[in-house]
Amino acid sequence: MTIAFRNRGFVAAMAAFVSLGAAAENCIELTTTAEAEQTYTNEQGQQATRLVPVVKALPGDEVVWTVTAKNLCSKPAEHVVIANPVPEHMTLVANTAMGIGTQITYSLDGKDFQAANALSVSDAAGTRSARPEEIRHIRWSYGTAFTPGATAFVRYRAIVD
């Protein structure tokens, strides 16, 4: 399967936003980007990596998803929470979700969020810890308010199935 990222609506739809105070006033603007690491030679002749937009992703390709949040209002935005589904036909790369100043939780169903190591799955063999490919949602909860004009981002990596 090939995933094409030409439709910006698809990328924008990958981020869902929940905020107790800011959502009602449309204070938080979200931007979602899909990027891949590219190796290049820098000015010093050394190998380095950079993120470049993804146009097409093939099975096995790793995509770096970044959700940027900006407070557009003239007052602080409290209780900012970003909830994002792992895209269909993609598998979360374990331990790659990050967001400075956030508490990160995960979900199998988009409803019950817990620490990744607390998620469990029951199957014919009994109950076991959830595997990365079974995690379908990530939630980042900010512990402090977004001041007017503040921008922050969260990020994770996923591999095309």
C-alpha cells in the first residue's frame, strides 16, 4: 500500500483537539505535518539529518507526525489537550511520542487513556500488555496555560503498514 499525502485535508484531519476553555473560544490553532528524515551533507561536509515533507510513503517508511498548537487569543488558554489518532494503516513506533511540558497517555479505543505500560489486551491466551501496533490514539495534556501568542508542538513517529 502507498499512502499519498498530497491532500492537506487528510493531514489536517489527523489531529483532534480538546480543550476545556480554549476550544469554546477557538483560541488554539492546530497545524499537523507529516515529515520524513532525510540524510544530507552539511556545510562542514558532515552527514546530518533533517525533516522534509512527505509526499508519498511506502510500507516500511517512517513518518514523523508533528502537531503544532498556537494560542490565537489575547488571554491564556487553560487545560490544553491534544488528542491524535494514529493514522489508519500505520503503526506507532514505541517510545517516540514527545511533548515538552505534557503528560502523555495512550488508548486502544480513543476513550480510555493510560500510560503505555498500563494498557492491556485480553485474547485467547489471557491478558497481556498492549503492543505498539495496538495503540490507536495518543493524548498530550499540558500542565500550564498557553500564554497569548504561545506556540508549542508535540510529535510522534509511525511506520506505514
